[in-house]
Amino acid sequence: MTLRNWFTMINAFARREEGQTMAEYAVILTVIAAVVITALGFLVLAITGRLDSVTDVING
């Protein structure tokens, strides 16, 4: 194999458009982050409610 063949193979490999692109990964990551942030928000509200119940019982 010559050096020119290597460069041709590397160029062809770099131009492949198979699989996911970085933009698609960014969209997936954004959706996952939004779901996690929403879940954490609900979790914080639930924990706060339970702690307030415990505080009311203690101060009762």
C-alpha cells in the first residue's frame, strides 16, 4: 500500500456519514438533562414536604 492509498482511505473514513452526529447527541443529552432536572425538582418538593411534616410533629 502506498502513502497515497492511506490518505485516500483516511479521507473516505472521515467523510462517512453513518451513525449519530454531534448535533443528535446534543439533542439527546438536552432531553435527558431536562428529565433529570424535572425529576430532581419533584424530589425536592417531596422531601421538603416530609421534613415539614416531621418538624410539625416534633414541635407539635
